[in-house]
Amino acid sequence: METCFCWVSLWMVNVLFRIVSAEPASPPHYTIHRTQVSFDQAMEECSPGVVTTLATEHEVNNILGLIYKSVSPLNQNKFTFWIGLRKVKNECVDPMLPLRGFKWTEDGSNESQVSRWIEEPKDTCTTILCAVLQGELNESRPTVWGLVPVSCKKSYHFICKLREPLTGTLKPYKPATTQVESTTPEPKPVECWSLVQVEIRCLGRPAVWRLLDNSPANFTTICDPCEDGFQKESSGECVDIDECGGSPAPCRSTCLNTAGSYRCTCSDETGNHHDEDSLLCTDTTITGDNSLLSGVLFPVLVAVAALVVLMVLVAVIVKCSLMRRAKKKEEKMAMKTKDNKNSFETANEKVAI
């Protein structure tokens, strides 16, 4: 907590000093760089300036004119450049806003007199997106142009916006190399009351503390806890917790992760999703259970029936065998009795003679 208060004090002193000693801003200068780099590398290479904005009609005209003068000699009919427009991870795309929820990295504003999107950003609240300026050239000037949302990790040419005169005091442009990270200031941790460490680094001129995504660190909110269903990362952003990835699973059927929460659903025969507690899900569960029960009982019943039939056949065969044996025994006894009777009569006849 003391660390946070310390940084807040330094930040407030720096802001007050800049306000007191501020001078009228000089007109911006724009420079085109044809080396293809990622968005973060473009921001680093443009320092102490910024990746250009397109906030006013006058600025758009200046940028398009500069592109025509710089690109047309190369006999290229298409162009793509990074501009300083980004949507952070914990903010959502809003199709009702001119910049669709994106903000200028120069000052964090979302104001724009000109907003022309060639491709609309997809709805998302959990993905970092940046924007490029794309267009085509004809013999006179750029004809078709507009903004396109892309991944910030892709590589494109970029345009820098500088507020200072182009003199030797400015940092010269150097192509991006594999050692760019070695020149990046080492992040410093800020320990919040929740024991979560947020990493910041000092960049730009005048130097300001920035988060890992290069956005200015707001020390009045950097330690604020996240809403339910979110957790703070070292970058200072609140990211969604994937409740469906835990064990045990929170749902009986299908778990659908949502921003800050989750939803338990099931699918009917047509593939439509319904809440797990709905009657459709209950019917599906019962039907599934009945099908499972039927699948198990049918073979059992067949086996029992076959066993009963086999036992009846065995009983009938045994009974018939016993009956045959008894009948043969009776026949033998009858024949023996008859033989004895005949022998007795023969003996009597001999005595009488």
C-alpha cells in the first residue's frame, strides 16, 4: 500500500510540473517507416512520439497525402500501415461507437471526426486488438481506404507522429532487430493490497510509467480489485476466469464460459442450446436415461427368457426319461411275475400226473 501511495505522489508531482512548465505544442510531424514490425515495436520505434492518430479530417488528409508521396514512387497500388488505435483486453467491442470501442494510444481518447471501417471488428471482450490503415492508390491519390482490426502481433509498416521539430535531438529510426527487448526498461513491480503485483516500466519523453501493454499507468485505479468472475494479471488488467476449466465441472451437461460467469446448457435434437434447468434439458436427460436403461435391460431380459426356456426343456427331458425308466421297470416286473406263474402251473400239472 505504501508503494502505491509513493508512485501516486511521484505521478501527481510530475503532472503538476508538466502543467506549470507546459509550452504551446508545436505542429505534429509525420514519418513513414517501411520496416515491418509488430504494434508494440512500432510504438517503441516511434518514441518519443507515438504511432499516428487519425482523429481529425485535417490529419487524415495529411496522412493520405504523405502516403501518396512516399508509396506511389514504388509503383505499389496497395498499402497497409499501423496506426495508434488499440482495444485492450478487458474492454468490449461496441458497434455503436465510431471507433467501435478502440482508443488512441496517444491519450486514451476515443474521439474521431473520421471513422471509416473496411472490416468491422468481431464482438469480443477478452481479446487485444489493434488497427491498421489499408487502402489503394490510383494515379492521383488514395481512393479506397479505411480501418481494419488485426492482431497486434502481426507485422506491418508504420507511421510515426512527432510533436517536436525534426532535429538531431530526436531519436533516429533504427530497424527492429532481435535485440529490441534488451533496450526495453525492466518492469518494476507495484504490490497492491491484494498481494497482486502489477508490473510497470518507464517509457517515452517525457518519461511516464506504463503498463506492459504500453498504456499509461493510472495509479488511482491500478490497485482496484476486479469484479466477480475476473482476476488481475501482472499487466494490471482484469481478465476473465474460466470457470468451465476447473475440476469438478460445475455443470451436468455442457459448460459455456461467459464474461465474468458461466452458463450450463444442453443441446436438443436440432442442435439448439437451452439452459440446463429448462424442461427441454430435463426431457433430454430423462430420454437419455430411458434409452440407456432400455439398452441395458433388453439383453438381460432376453438372457433370462432363454435361461427359463432352457430350464423347462431340461425339466421335460428329465421327466420323460424318468417316466420311460419307470415304465420299463414295470414291464420287466410284469414279465417276471408271468414267468413265475407259468412255472408254478407246470409244476402242479406234473404232480397231478
